[in-house]
Amino acid sequence: MKSSDKSVSRRDFFQKLLKIGAGASVLSLGGLVGKSFGKYKEFPDYDPAAHRYGMGIDVKSCIGCGKCVKACKEENGVPKEPFYFRTWIERYSILTSGKTIVDSPLGGSDGIPGDVKESDILRNFFIPKLCNHCKNAPCVQVCPVGATFTTEDGVVLVDKKYCIGCRYCIQACPYGARFLNPVTRTADKCTFCYHRLVRGLLPACVEVCPKKARIFGDTNQLSSQLTRFFRFNEIQVLKPDLNTSPQVFYANLDGEVK
């Protein structure tokens, strides 16, 4: 049997278990999946326990150019269709009438052209969004097979070998940061470019930002850029009332942002 056939068979097996109500036994098996990723197999010298990653976003610095969105798609092989994104940019337009318009054409990948008369706009700003890599991640809690898990360095990942495409995690994510990959038929989302982190590199979106609006770092290191970002800014997170403990932090976040 080919390896791809084994993968399909495994997925079919778990789907059948779910249908007959055997989710509890699957949960106990799934809990072991994440633990097998204690070390990144291709980089045995990388110690995830020595790091704790997070991302900062300075809203005042973001110009909505979309370079981060394009870089993410290219780096991670995200499907090219205009409705699949691991990161995207939303434009908030506060009108003189008091109304707020939120749009994100093509995820902001080509920039966001103005389509409202300037005289009607009180102010504009851009909000980059992505998976928040929550400490208390709802997606991890609902995955029936343990395919979604949190690494020791705080990154929420999806093991595509175990994901059965049930979409539970997609529905559970309060930030709308997940989608079902049409090629792999598994859950997909931002990984902080984990394959780059283990090499000592920055996520692609951070590396290409021309205004340095995205700040990535290790909260375990007092000298990291992210620690400095915390020190000099008033920090907020999205939907704090949900107690998910997001690890994407915003500075200069407007109260209109949801």
C-alpha cells in the first residue's frame, strides 16, 4: 500500500469512529500526537523549550501595502485562490457620519484602494490579522484526534498526517484564522513560519514589512525586539474577554477593531 493510501485510510478510519460516537477513545490517542513533536525532527539541535514566541503589530506603522500577505502565500504554498489566507489585512474606515466600514479585498494582498470619498472619511487604519497562537487555544481543545497542538515554544500547529478535515477547529477559532486547504483537505493556518524559526529566521511576513509594523520575538529573552515592543507600548489583544491568551499583541489598537 502506498503511503498516501495509508493516510487516506487513517483519515477514513477516524471519520468512521467519530460517526459512531467513539470520539472519547480517539481523544486519548490524539493527546499523544502533539507530544511527538518535542523536537523538530530535521533540526535536532533546536530546543523548543528554550523559546516562547509571539508577534507584535504596531497599527500606526502599517500602511496596508499587502507585501506580508503575498510573502506568506509564496513562502507557505497557500492556495492562490483569493479566499485562502494565513494572514490578511483589514482596512477600517471611520466615516464622518459615525459609521465604520471594514473591508479586505483579496485579503489586502494588492493593497486596499480607496473607494470612499476622502471628504467622508474621518480616519483610516489597517489591521493585520493572523492566527493568534493562543495559550488557551479553543482549536486545540476541540480537535478530536490531537492533530492541532501547541509546541513547547508556544506555536499552535496542525499535524496534517493526523488531521481528518472535520472542521471542528475552524469553527472553534474565534479569530477566523483557519481554513480547509483544498489540496490537502486538512486544516490550515499561520504557523509563524515554523520551518523558518527552527533555522533562526524570522517569519516571512515580518521579514518583508517595509515599515517594520510586525515585530517578532522570544518573550524569554529580555533583549528581543518583542520585549522592547512591550516596554515602549501600551499592549492590547483581540477579543480579550474570551480568555484565550493570544500571543499576537497590538499597539495603538482602535476600539472599533473586533
